[in-house]
Amino acid sequence: MQHTYFQSIEYHPKEQPIPLDEVLAQLAFNQDGLIPVITQDTETKQVLMMAWMNIDALKRTLNTGRVTYWSRSRQNFWVKGETSGHVQLLVNLSFDCDGDAVLCEVHQTGAACHTGRRHCFYLKVEEDHVRVTGEYQKVEEV
Amino acid sequence: MQHTYFQSIEYHPKEQPIPLDEVLAQLAFNQDGLIPVITQDTETKQVLMMAWMNIDALKRTLNTGRVTYWSRSRQNFWVKGETSGHVQLLVNLSFDCDGDAVLCEVHQTGAACHTGRRHCFYLKVEEDHVRVTGEYQKVEEV
């Protein structure tokens, strides 16, 4: 019972850190073995993108310090910026209260979005319309 | 082909907003009819939580200005703060480049997390341990 585990550590003393492997084993990956990841620019605090990791992508991210997702379309690891140079260097990684989401704070080089925009959330709702916002410069990464 | 639709509007002119209903009809809800939602504090820029909406929760959020998720555990609408008073007033709502994630910028009253913490991402990885961080005051909301 993953939820029970995370309830049991809600008020765990800050002074007694928990082994990482114990927490990793309890994370709530979905039926495809994936967990949603929010990536935030550590300097501007802008939310850059949302993507997915499996357990191995998560471990690679932690071990290398380079944010590595799991590409659902390509069914492969996706080392962010590998082809574009727009890498994400990991600054902080956190899990949420019920262990079903990851927050990565990163130092972002260049654009996080494949459209060349700094972030992916450029489709802004304005009353009954959506405005396509954001400055961009087209990049090659897919 | 939802992805094709979002590709087609990547460089749509900012001066020509797109009808909201057209975009809503193309969003990439998962097999359970849900889309992940990132909620960010508009003042502090802190990422408060990640939860899910179905199309009706999304429309309610837009129509009422009160962030309303879909509770997967209760299988019902979850008007944030309805029982705790810790409401989220919507300031901005955006979709990402492939229409499979929502970003809500909100004015947050009190704690976003059910543990009484300001945000949910309090389990912080430090090398091979996880530290349980964050100031809290226990609240009633479930």
C-alpha cells in the first residue's frame, strides 16, 4: 500500500533522513511504470515542462545530474538537451506527499520547449479563447 | 490526432486567439479521461501540488475561478479548500505544447497540502537519503 507508506512518513523527523532506496521502492508509478515529473527553472521559478520518468530514468537523473525522462513516443530514455544542447542540470529533486509526482528544479540551458520557447506552457486561456504566447527561436530537438 | 493539432498551432499568430472550445476538444486526456495539472503559487512561484482534472473539472475551474480537480480516490469533483477553507483562486490557466498538461497559477489561501504544509513537494532527495522538510500545521481536509 503505497499511500499508507507516504502517510507514515508525513511527520517523520527532519533530522532523520530516510534511505533513498526505501522511498524509491514505494513511489506510485502508473500501470506503464511511469511517474509525472514537473520541471522548474531554479533561477526564474518558471515551470518549464511536464514529462515522465520510469524508475531507471529517475535513477539516471539522480546519478548523472542531467535530467533524463522516459519518452513515451520513442519508448526510450530522453536525456534532455542531448541533441539540442538545451540541457537541464539538476539542482533539487523532490517527491510529493503521496509519492505520485516528482519535482525537478533545474538550471536550464536555452529553451526547454521543442518550439524554441523557454517553457512549454505557452497556450494561455483568456476568457473563451486561447492565446499562443511566448518568444521563440526554432530549434532542432524532437 | 491530437499531437498533430498542437503542432499546427505552435506558431499561430498571437494576435489571433483560438476559440477555447476548439482547444479543449483536442486536449490529450488519458484513458481515464484525466489530464495532469500543476498548480503554482502566483505570488511566490512555488509549485504547490500536482493533481488531475477531467474535462468537466477543467470547465468548472474556468467558469468558477475556483480550482476544481477530479479526485481519483473519491471519484468525484474536488473543489480545493471546500472543507479546509484553503481555496485556490485561479489567476492564469495554460496548456503545454502537446496539450497533455495544464498549469494553474493560483492565489493560495493557507496550506495547499493536506499535511498542513504550504506545498506538497516536501520529500527532498539529498544524496542517498530523503529528508522530510517543511513547516506544517495539521489541517482537516482529506
